[in-house]
Amino acid sequence: MRTCLFYPPLLLYCLLIPAFGQSQVQKIYLHPKATGSEKQSKFVDSIRLIPLEIKEDIELTAYNSIDVTKDYFLIKDYTGKRILLYSKNGKFIKKISYKKLGESFYPLYDEYGERVVFFGNNKNYSLTSRDRLKIMLDWSNPRNKKYFKKYTIDLNDTSFTIKKEIPDENDIIHAYHYYDDLYWRGQIITSELYKDSLDYEFKIYKNNKLVKGFFPYNHINETRFLNTEESVDVNKTDTPYIHFITRPFYDTIYKMINDSLFPAYQLVLPLENSLPPSFFIKPSKNKTERDNFKRNNGWMFQQVQNFYETPRFIYFSVGYLSHYESYIYQKQNNITYKIKNIKPDSSQYNLQVLGDYGVSRKGNRFYKTQKAGDLLTFFTGNKKVPVPKELESFLKSNPHATTPVIVEFKLKNE
């Protein structure tokens, strides 16, 4: 990555950012027990229930997630290895099975290309982490493409056919669209295979060339990244060209405006969740030692993820070394709540819409799937609560308990 050596002011800027402005960033305190339970209606409003067209062979399984595309709701059923496609008004469009692709292929919605991408290893080859790194370092070699397979579904083509494609550079080096004609890369790896020791945790590319790098580290033997693979987390905001960036093992949340970076928040952790100073200066001997450290210190901090800000609240998750927890921070009172302590109430049909998994966001709205049986149970036991008009005919048709319904909601702004 010698390209960046032509920009010494940038390197100095990256080195000084953690120190500069620390007194200006707002602190988010994560108390040992957070707070007690609260009603979900304190945080959530604008709930809209979207019934989906009933089909006999479609049920909502335990392991699923939803993406909201330009024109469709896309439910990914990981158990059945299929995609359920619906229009925005709930009309069933198509069921797409991807079982034949193999075990290592999972659907990823590419918003920039308006397509679904499946990218994984060619099962005819068994690659080690070292093998994959060698391929990344020689990504332009046409022979290396045989180790991977790629399939796509063009969401602008109403046949919704799974088509085979040739993997490109961005697939192999894990680069993703940032904005306009820029791409970002945030994978962090150390290895003696690298010839140049300088790399950056977060990099921006244009036309396959590095244009900016942030947070320099030693690509060969950086202590905190030895015997592991990490990545920065990049989250869109409701405003174009503004993102939030978080780093592994670092408690500062950065705001990115276009390609300029500023520290915005700092997560203040309880001592029991904080990494010891030795973690940053004492290298692990091998992967086994590193894995043992993670298992024995499962509640130590790893990274802030899925950071989303509104005028009143911040919704975010924390990845610990072996655990995962989601939170809501209330700005006015400087209080952080654990999502699992937030309870649904009858004003929102007793639906648990906040959670650690299965919730996606499109702009300022959140989406999750819900079983029709949960709604049937609620309205049967709460006769005085009026059924929303959009649900009347759906519930009267007596759908199966596992029939999917989509819940749309927002975080309160007032």
C-alpha cells in the first residue's frame, strides 16, 4: 500500500485523530447493569403492519431476515435456503431456492447494483486462511478466480433467475460501494506474507486505486490483530454522504462526511468489559492462544456495530469477544438501555420489534418479520383493541400461525 506514502499530511492526520478532539466527543456510558425494564412504546412509534399474501407452502422459520429493496420485500429463509419475494403492498411475487448452490452460499442484497449476490468458495478446492490471503495478494491473476463462485439475481429482471457470474476484484478483496464512484474496504489482517508493513484499517478506492487510508497499523505484526481477522463497521445515516465508522477494539465512534473523518461519540465501558492494557502490547503466540483468550474473556469489548442516530436516541450493538448485546441510548437523560430489558405493551400489540437479530433498516424506518399467530393471539385476548384496517381481511381469512407479516416502525423523534 505504498500509494499512501505520497500523502504525509494524511498519515499525520490519521495518527492524531484518536488524541485530537477527545474532549469534544459525547460520551455514552454503558453501566454494568444498564437500567431496568422500560416499555417499548417509550422508544418506538409509527408501527405499521403489512400482511403478506397467504401461500400454503410458505411459513416463517426461526432463522430469517428481511431486506427492503427498491421495489420489493425480500425475506431470506436460511433454514429452507430460499428467498421469498413480495411487492411493497404484500403481493407474493416468487419463491427462489438456492439450495443447489451449496453450503457456503448465502444471499446478500447489493443496493447499489439492485441485485442479490451469492459469493463463496468453490467446493472443489479446500482453502486455508493463508491460501485465501495469497489469492487476495494476487487477485488480478485469472487463475485465482477458479477458487470462488459467484451467482446473482437481477432485481430489475422480473424472471428473477439465478445467474452464474465471474468473480471480480471487489468480490475477492472484499470491497463495497461507498458513494458515487468510490468503494471502501475494511478488512484487517496481519501476516508475514505482506511485503509492506503499512496498511490502514479503513480504505477508500476509486477505479481500483487507493485514494485515502485511515487508522494506520502494522500489516505484518500489529499485536491486537495477530491470529485473527477483523473489520471496520460502516453504517449509512439518513443523510446522503454521511456514515458512522467503528473500529475493532476501539471505543470511539467516528462520523464520516464524504471522505472527511471526525470523532463523534465515545463508549465508556464498565471495567469488567474493558480490555486490559496487556491486550495491546502482549502478542498472542498462535491462533489457539487467541481463541482461548476470547473464550475465557467472552464479555470483554470487541466492537461497536450497527450504529444509528436519531435526534432523541442512538440505537447500537456491541460485539463482545464471545457475546453480543444491543442497546438504546437516550440523549436527553444520558441513559443507556439494554434492548432485552425493553418490553412490548398492548399499545403496540405486544409485539417485540426491537431485538439483537432479524431487524433491518431502510432510511429512518426499521423492518422485521412477525408470525401471524402472534397477532391472532393478541386480538383474540384483547377484544377491545381495534384491528388495524390493513389487517382486517387478513385476520378474517384465518391464516396459519406461521404465515409471515412484516412490521415497519420508527424510533421516536418527539
